[in-house]
Amino acid sequence: MALREQSYLILLALSESPLHGYGVIKAVRELSEERVRLGAGTLYGALDRLSGDGLVAVVKEEVVAGRHRRYYDLTGHGRTVLAEETARLARLAATAQHRLNLRPAWEAR
């Protein structure tokens, strides 16, 4: 299952621990080296799709300073899909390095 970059980054952000919406936004920004900046509407639309696909689930809800906060986490299926997509991207990067005659980063030292 190929994922959109935003969905991949959201799943990766959730791979270590459950996060609430703002935590996901911040983690995605860091993971993408400030390149991907999710707005709230984009994030929650993606989380709804990922939840509908069984990749993430709400694991906790609380009210903080009068605001409702939901925490999301990867499901087992989500973790599997993330691992498979990561392997696919690694193969693609290896193919690109070969075609461009680039040495892998770990060999460039």
C-alpha cells in the first residue's frame, strides 16, 4: 500500500508513542526538516482517512484548558503498513543511487 507523503509522515510521527494533534503537526515538521507543515484541517482529514483504513486509532481523550484533546496511535496494521512502505522507499532510494552512480551516505565518509 503506497502512502502519500503526508500520511507516511503522520504514521512515522506516531511510531514511538501516541500523540495529540499539535504533537503530530510538530513531529511531522521535524521529521520533514521543516518542509511539510500540516494545517489542522489537513491533519484531521488525514487522521480520519488513516483511521478509516484501520491504520491509526484514538487511544485517549481529555479536556485541557477547556479544549478537547484526542491522542492517536498506530494500530498493529498501521505499524505493518508503515514498515512495508519504509522498505519500499528504501528500495527505491537504493535504485536511484545506483542509477545516478551515487555512493550510499554511509559509504561517503
